[in-house]
Amino acid sequence: MSTTSQNGSPTDAKAPGLGILGQYVKDFSFENPNAPQSLMTQPEQPPAVDVQINVNAKPMSETDYEVELKVEVKAEDKKAGRKLFLLEVAYAGVFRITNVPKEAVQPLVLIECPRLLFPFVRRIVADAISEGGFPPIMLQPVDFAALYRARAESATTTKS
């Protein structure tokens, strides 16, 4: 059986599919605790920046999954001993996965879906930090496959 895609070309109804139903900011926080003083003095050395990225996913139906990309960015002036800013964002998307073997769904949800969300959250992070009065931080590309493998290894060692 053949169907038609959005652009009018024929598609195979049994072909694997990954679609984005929606994406959104789920939670957002930016703290600038020492403003305006932190904005008026330049630190003697570049601030220490710590970036944490986590991926969570939960099924919403047989084919739909909510995937959440959580990013936390902290910057601190170590020499002055003060926090410059803290940014936390949870950016999510709802994805529809069709005709994919069950064993391939989890890697698809935890690797490919966050890869699709990442450019949007990267822009939100850069814009928010810039609007907070600091030079924007452009997050480096993330190897979501390596994160997935590390998470799988961690789960295996925890079970043993």
C-alpha cells in the first residue's frame, strides 16, 4: 500500500518514520545573582564554565514519545569567588515513531531525537546568556550516541 507525503510524493506505508509533532520550552531559569556588579567588572581570567546535558524520554502512546533535553550552564569567577550566572533549560519535543523495530526505538528516541532538538536549545542558551549581559556561550556539538552508551553501561553496572 502506498500513501502520499506532505510534498505529494508517494511513500511506502511500511517505511520507518520519525516525525516531530511539536517542540517547546518546558522549563527555563536564568539567575544573575551579582548583577549589576558582575557586569561592570571584567574578571582577570576567563570564568569557569560548567555545562551539564541530560536526556530524558517517556512514552505518551504506542508511537509518540516526549523527549526532554535538559541543559545547565554555570559560570563562576573563581578568583573573585562569585557566581556569574546559572542557566537551566528543559527543552522538549513530541516525536512520532512508526514502523521501527522495538529494539531500535530506544536508541532512536535517546540519540536521534535529542540531536534534532539540540540546535534549538543551543540558540536559547546563547541568546539567554547574551540577554543576561554576558558574552554568549555556543554549546559545542554533543555526541548523543556516546551519552546513550554511557547511560546503558551505567545501567548495566548498577544492576550487577
